Amino acid sequence: MAIIVQDTYLTDYATMFPGMLLTGNTQSRPTGINADATATAFGSAVFSTGTGKQVTKTPGTKFKGIVIADLGVVPGPGGTPDAHGQFGTMSLCDMGDIGVVAGSTTTKDAPVFVTAAGVFTATATGNTAIPATFISAVSSGSPVGIRVVQQ
């Protein structure tokens, strides 16, 4: 039997994915309970509902953090992959570096805003500010790191 040796490799690897902690630090992460009827994807910004630990993707209330990716979350039948379903408990990044998807062209150190649809953007007009800055400059639709500062 011949042994096959792989001699070609990908030249470009994904540097991050939504909800990935960029520093690997998992200490002191608060949790939230998804109050939305729809799933909340990894890397989404969530805000307080004002009821206990419940959080929502709807901007406008107090920012609680960015949903951290959790490889242990298994969607049920008809569930959404890479997301927490209604009443699911999720870990949140309220301080530190985390990967998200840029919804607009960004510049390094620009403030981060969230649209009504939950998209991360550098555009302030009509959007909700969160205590974070973009780590690098990327084009819309690209993965980007953001630095969340404790509030």
C-alpha cells in the first residue's frame, strides 16, 4: 500500500470567527439568558432587558456584552447552528478582545456602533454606541476583532 503525503496546503487561514476570544482569556465572564424568540448567534451584541439576567439583541437598552462562541452548544431539531436558542444561557465578553463580522468598512481604533439589525458598524448616525473599538481596518463583511472596554 502506498503512503500518500500531503504536499500542498492552504495559503490563507481564517484568523478569527464570530464570538472567538482573541486572547483566549476566559476568566470572569458574565452570563445572560436569551430572551429573544429567535436564536442569538455567536459574536452578537446583547443588551439588558431589565429582567434578571435576560438579554436581547435589540439595541437601545444597557449593553451587556458580545456572545462568546461555545462549541458545546448543540442545536435541537430545527435549531440554528452557532447560536443560542430562546432561554439558552450564554457567556458574554464584557471586556477584552473578541471576533465579530464588520458590517461596514472599518478603521483601526474607530468606535463601534450596533445597528437595529445587530450589525457592527463604524457609522454613528442612527446606531447604538457600545464601549468598544475596532482592532484593525477591514472591509464590510470581513471578520474583525473588537476591543470591549469594561463599563
